[in-house]
Amino acid sequence: MNIKQAKEYIRDTVDLYLKKDRFGEYRIPVVRQRPVFLLGAPGVGKTAIMEQIAQELGIALVSYSMTHHTRQSALGLPFIAEKEYEGLRYKVSEYTMSEIIASIYDVMNESGIKEGILFLDEINCVSETLAPSMLQFLQYKVFGRHRVPEGWVIVTAGNPPEYNKSVREFDVVTMDRLKVLEVEADYEVWKEYAGNQGIHNVITSYLELKKDHFYKIETTVKGRSYVTARGWEDLSQILCLYEEEGLQADETLIGQYLRNERIVKEFSAYYDLYNKYKRNYHIEEILDGAVPEEVYARAKAASFDERLSLLSMLMDKILGEIRKRTETADYLNGLVAPLKGLRDLAEKETGMAAITGRIEQLAEAGKKKMDSLRKANALSDSDRQKHRRVIAFLEQAGKELYTGDADTAGEAFACIKRKFEAEVSGMKAETQRTKERLHGLFDFVEKAFDEGNEMLILVTELTVNTAGARFIAMFGCADYEKHNEALRLSERHEDLMHEIEKLEL
């Protein structure tokens, strides 16, 4: 299966393991909660999906790489205790609490979240001294004398033996206590993830042309060479920073992330060509609907590779704006509930102090919630940004009230409402501007490429991209609706023709 399918399966498994009956007992007893074993090549995204699952379910996450653990750190250090049996005293060896289990309790205490996922990576690379204890742990969730707290689901991961010389293959007895999921690299799944994460579009446009370069691990005369999904994502981040700082990315830099000489050379050449396209095409003018005739002429005469690169650059620009608009909409929606609370308070109270006091409480509560989710490793980047903007609005509103002319609760709330409405008005203006530029993109593609593959790519990317789909659902896009319907009719026509062909026996 691919990593997206694995994520959905694990999320459903965790959700079901945490279901309780009417007496508060877990529906599936702990001893029957088989740990998941995610088996896949390095760099396919196993760790990333665990973070996403914890964030989506609102539970905690504790991650450990088992290659770092000895028997003592996993089970606890041995010490001598004195106990009495039938009137006689004996010295007995016991163990301190496992570092891993102690970390779970630390996260619960710091975050206040009592359920979560214990993710143990590279579990099939444990040391020989620890291996005998793994069977007991996988079935009973016990390390030494200490049990993993109830409400914590165990998910494990490892690499197949061909990718890691340290792998110790599990025997049948161990495997029989695991839910095994074998994961393979899948570019189409990663492409969807890349679009939502804002991966540099030079990478996605290159991989559209060279899909077999997405994931490659092979042995050469110079040793092991490899290119992974993790490598492409890390390269994306450094390329963005290099461009922001005006630095030149070369083969040496690219080779630090992609460990395959041929792919490094080909991607470096493509990156130079991509930057040339960037200089020659007027991206801003195209989106603003002021396209020079020579740009139309060049686009019509361009090869498919060049057209794809141009479309990728245009979409990267517009999707970046769309992401900002949807993030602002989420932030403003996050303010609605606290502002309604302030409005209700203003209707009951007369003094301004009641409003300023409540604003301080709301801001502090927001900080505590964000800190709790962060400590539990259950805070996504988008939620972090939204919480920070909500808190910043409340704190700034509080400061303005202290220095303003409001004397009553009603006047104070009116000031806050005006501030909120100004931000809403600004968002509407920005959204309208983005809609106009999106129209400019559709208009250019229609005139430069007619109803060819480029229009299909544009409509498809807007459909599968989370921010693009949300933007269109929230604010509409007549061009998208028109071309999407036309493409649907075209697909339906092809389906009907296939059905007719089947009848002509």
C-alpha cells in the first residue's frame, strides 16, 4: 500500500482502539490491541504520518528510535530492593522506570492529554540484549515491571533488511502479535502532499517529467546511492531560503540532499532552465491579465516540458496566495466564538474592566491550549499559526482599549468589533484580488493552450490541492466551474463511446 492508505488505516485503528463502552472500559482489551508494524523503505514518510494522525485525532504523540536504546534505558536500570516473604527478608533485583514509559507520563503531565500514540521507529533494529523483552512488550505493553499507560496505542516502524544491515528479522511468534503494513513509495500520493505543504514547484514540475527519479535506492560501484521523499522535501526548504537570500544553488548543494549523481546533474540542469523560464515569462503580468503578445507567442510555440514548467510556476504563485487567503479565513473564523462571548458580556456588564479582564483570560487560555498541544506533539503548523494570530489580535485589542477613549463595556466591545470588521474587510479585498488573478490564469491558459492538457492539469491541481479546493468552495470561481463541467462532459462522452464499443460485438 502507499503511505496515504497506511495513514488512513492506522488512524482508523487508533480511533477504534480508543473506543470505550458505557462503563468507560476500552472496547478492545489492551492484550488484544495489536501494535501496528509499518514496514517500508527509509524516507517514505512513516514518521510524518504519525504526527498528522496525532494532530487530526487531538491526541498526544511520543516518538522514539529504538536503535538508540540499550536494555537498561528501555527496561530501566537494575537496583537491589529488600522485601519480606513469610517472615524472612530477601534482597531482590528490581528496575527503575523505563525511559520510554517515563516520557509518556511526562507528556501527560505537561499537556494534560491522557491518550496518545507511542511510536517506536526502527524496532527491528533493537540490540540483541533488548530483543527478548520485545515479545512481552508487544503483547502486554510492559517494559520491565512498568506498563504503558492505558489509552496509549503502540505503533512501530522499521526498514526491510535490504535497506538496513542492522535489521533483525522478527520470528513468527513476534510477527503474530503485530498488524503488519508494508508501505511503498508512491509519487502521486506524495505530489498531493507536496501541493498542500508548499513544496518548491521546481521539484514537483521536474518530477512530473521524471517520475522514476522520485524514489530510488541502488548499489553502484561507488557504494549505495539514494533519493527519497525526505530528501526532496528538505531540498525544497533550502532552495526557498537560498532564493530569498539571493544565493546560487549549485550541484554541490543539491548533492547534499539527493545522493545520486545522475539525478543531481539532471535536476541541476532543469533548475537552471526553470530559472531561465522564470526570467523570460512575465508571471505577474500573466496573473494580472496584462499579457504581452510575445508571451502568448512563446507559450504557444513551447514544448510540452516548457509549458508544464510555465504552468507550474503560475500555479505555485496563485496557490501561495490562495493558501494565505484560506489561512486568514481560518484565523478570522477562530475569532468569532471569543468575540461573541465578549458581546454577551458587554450586554450584561457596564464597566470596561470586565471586557479587558475577559480579553486577558481568553488570550491566556489560548496560550495554554497551544502549549498543551505543542507538548503533546499534536499541534500542526496551520493550527499553530491560527492560534498565534487569534492571541495576537486579542492582546493588541486589549492594549488599544487601555490607551483608547472607551469608558463602558459597550464602547469597549464596539472598538473591538470595528477592529475585527476592518480585518474582515481587508480579507475580502485580498480575496477579490486573488479571484481576479485566478481568472487571469484561466484566461491565459485558455488563450495560449486552448482546451488542451494544460487546462486539464490546472483544473485537476485546483481540485486535489486542499487550499485550492477550500478557496473555491468558500469564495467560488466561475472559470473553474465552467472548465470543470466541460471536462466532466468530455469524460462522460468518452465513457459513453467505450460503452457503445462494447456493444458492437
